[in-house]
Amino acid sequence: MRAWDPPRIPAVPGDGVTPLLFDTASQQLVEAGADDIVRLYVCGITPYDATHLGHAATYVAFDTLQRVWRDAGRSVHYAQNITDVDDPLLERARDTGVDWRELAAAEIEGFRRDMEYLAVLPPDDYVAVTEVIPQVGRAVERLLEGGVAYRVDDDVYFDIAAAQEVSPWLLGEESGLDRDAMLALSAERGGDPDRTGKRDPLDPLLWRSARSGEPSWPSAVGEGRPGWHIECSVIALMHLGRDFTVQGGGSDLVFPHHELSAGHAAALSGHPLARVYSHAGMIAYRGEKMSKSLGNLVLVSTLREHGTEACALRLAVLAHHYRSDWEWFDDALDGAAERLARWRAATANPAQAVDADAALEERAVVERMRAALRDDLDTPSALRAVDQWAATHPAAATDLVPTAVQALLGVRL
Ligand code: 5CA
Ligand code: ZN
């Protein structure tokens, strides 16, 4: 699929740094992306409704990671999927009488506009599951042949117990959850633990055979459509290869989605899916997780249409650490717009004569921003470094700070 236009990212003088990122599996900070080429996969949208601030916060978090990597001279290979066939999308299409393909196309287009508005770097490979159905079918066939999948009627399930015997993957290693917690989350997040005929209630669906009234495609394992987790395993392996640098997404994807897509990929490739599993916190609104299914949404498109400046919106998001859960309040934009105005005032009137001390201080501010971002993308501290500078240096000696703010934070002063 076509992605969207990239924002301009200026080069920042000085040396960028390889970030330390919190890894969900090891529950530790680990150096992420020391190689020249880094490979990132971030789970994409299920396009049945417009982009809300929760999605935006997750994509801005991984955008920050890429900006830090680029600043450190890395070249980034970034892949993202689109879940353009799945139960919630089909249900919404049915409920509203819209063709599921039209619904998906319209929401994908809206997402592109929202990401471009937010100056989020586009993926190099932007891949819808409907574009890789034959590849998913063949992957499921291989899992059946390898003895790590089985049929229940005409559907195909992943055999968790068998996969653990033959691949470098263990259930629970990524999420750290116990079985009861897994069973509860599986039921809540698209699984079917109560289906009879499964070897283990946690075994996830790999292939759903054709049902009347649902879209389906011919494949190596019969007519049907992919299950959810296998879609991301196949797209990631196709475009990034095994053992890539970071798999990312919101923390609602840790289990079952990321744990099991890592399981499928390990069974297919004989290697772990990724080195680091990174998760962004959940954004709430009016007391509950912002979600399409609850309907408590603040849409990026609404803010955009009301003339909200994207830089202010980015600052409102970046004021929170990406890993924390936080709540959006309608006045958050006021504080962010005020901060943006303070920063702009500090850079609006460059000093008339070159002031060596001020220039030195500007270099120090950029190093403080880099150090904060290196430390698990600590954007609140990076913002405070610019705040302090803006408060004490009313005239900019160089354009170093605005350049770094644009490159590292995606905010134009
Ligand atoms: N298509 C799947 C992933 S393969 C999916 O989860 N789609 S989604 O549209 O529901 O979510 C897209 C991304 O936004 C995911 O990374 C998800 O973790 C993240 N996300 C969803 N709701 C929130 C929220 N309230 N706060 C933060 N991130 C969220
Ligand atoms: Zn995914």
C-alpha cells in the first residue's frame, strides 16, 4: 500500500546516541539498534474508525525512536501492517451497511492524512493483510506440515504446546503473565478460549475457513481468511526478516497479539521474531482507555479540522513518557500551545552579534535532549531541557535548538 509523505528531518550537528529501550520480555533497559541498519515493525491500525489520540500517541512514540536512531546515523527499515480484514471491521461494515473494502479504504486514507499532519515518519513497507493472503496461506500450510498447527473443522489453530517443543519460543516469556491472566485476556482480545475441539484453550486461530457473508480467499490451506497474529508474523518476516531490532505497539498488544505473533514467527523461522519488544502506554479519556469499541474518542481529524496546530498536539503527547498510561484532558492543548509559544519566542529574535557563551549553552541543551531521549525516550525531560533554555536565553545565538527540536521532536519552531 502507499504510505504517506515523510516530514523533513534536518541533520543535527554533533553526535547522536543509540537509545536504551525498555524491553517488555526481559523487563530491562537494553541498547536498541547499535547496528548500522535497524529494523522496526510497529503494528498498524484496524481501519474501521478514525485515528484517535491513543493511536496517535503510540505512533508518535515509535516516531521518536526513529528520530533518535536517525540522529545516531542509523538507517531505519520500518514496516507496518494494516489489519484490513478482521471481525471488528466486518461487524462495523455490516452495522453501517458499508462495503468492508470501502470502509477500510476510507479509514486508511484518513490515517494517512492524520499521520502526515502529525509529521510521523511513514513506514518503508506499508502492507495490508489483503495483500499477503497467499503468503499467509503458505505459512499456515508450513505450520501444519511442521506439526505445530491442527485443524478444528476447516479452521486451523496454532498448537502452543507443540511449538514450544520445536522452536526458540516459550509462552509467557514476553508477557510474563500467568495462565489465568492469559485466559482472561485471550477472551477479551479476539481469542476463542471456549471453542470446543482445541488442544489448548489458548491456541490461537491461524486460518478461518470461509463462512457465508464473510470475505474469503483461496489459499494453500483452503478457502478462508487469516487469523490476526499470523498476519503480523508473515508481514514482518517478509519485509524485515527474522530477529529484527524492535517490535512495537501499544501495551494492549503484549498479550495475546505480540506474544503469539512471536510464537508463529519462531515456529516458521527457527529464530526469535525480534530482539526488543517495546510497548507504549494506553491513553484514557473520561476515565477509560480510549477505544473505538467504547467510543470515548478524541479524533486527530477533529482536532485537525478545528485548526489545532500539529506541533502543539505533538508537544501535548510528548509531555508524557511513552510507557506511562495517561489520561487526555481537553485543556491539554492549551498548555502545549503556551509551551510552543514560549519556545518560539526564544528563537524568534536571533541575537544580533554572535555570543559564544550562548552558542555553547545551545550545544549543551541539545546534548541534554539527546541524553534524555537516549534514556528510554524520556521526552518529558527533553522538553524540560528546552523549557529551561527558553526561560533563561531570550535570544537564540544559533539555529541549533530549533533544528534539534524539529529533528528529534518533530516540532517546528
Ligand atoms: N491492527 C491491530 C494491530 S496488528 C490493532 O491493534 N489495531 S488498532 O487500530 O486497534 O490499534 C492500532 C495501534 O494503536 C496499536 O499499536 C494499539 O496498541 C494502539 N492503541 C490502540 N488504542 C490505544 C490507546 N488508547 N492508547 C495508546 N495506544 C493505543
Ligand atoms: Zn500486529
